[in-house]
Amino acid sequence: MTLQMCEEAAMAAIALQADHRQPRRRAATELKPLDPDIVSDAIPAFFIGRNAAGLWVAREARGRIGGLFLFKSSAVDFANRQSAPARCALVFPVETFELDIENRGNTLIALAEHAGRLLARLAAR
């Protein structure tokens, strides 16, 4: 079984589980711009972390691009590809956060999340 097939199957399972999880008591963290004394504006920076559904999120610090991923390594690879040929700074917030821009990562995740919402609606009827 290829890595992509494993990732697709796991994404569908995560989407279904997300609908059955208990709501988190704390809201997702709002990402704020990085202090230029910590990371220079000349260096691309990405936040890498998990959302409430347990998926990995990679989001450029200024909100220009971001994506959802099943694996942490996929999120890190995405950040490195988007900042190529230079490298980027990676920031790993402890709190969960949501992707608040268009998903440019694994497009199958969006389909899996949509399918999970549809199944939840059908189950509620």
C-alpha cells in the first residue's frame, strides 16, 4: 500500500472521528504576527501545529498560504517548499489552531471533512 493510499484512508477516518469528538473547551488559538526581534521579516516563517480535528496545519505567519495535512512531516515539507530556495523558520504553537485561509495542502482533506459533515447531518435526521 502506498503512502498516499494510507494517508487518504487515514484522512477519511479522522474526518469521521472529528464529528464524534467532544467539543474542546478552549477556542482555537488566534495566530498573531511574529515579533521582528525574534524572526526577521526577511525570513519566511510558518506556524506548524494541529487543529481541533487532529490534522496538521501549516500556515505562513503573514497568512499568505497554508494547508492541512495528515502527517507533521508533510506540513513541514510544505512550508519548506513554499519558502524555497531559502529555508524558513518553523514555529510550533502548543495550542490548537485552525487554518483560516484557503487549504493549499492536501486537497483530499477538504473532501474528507465535507464528507464527515454530510454524514453527521444524515445521522442527525
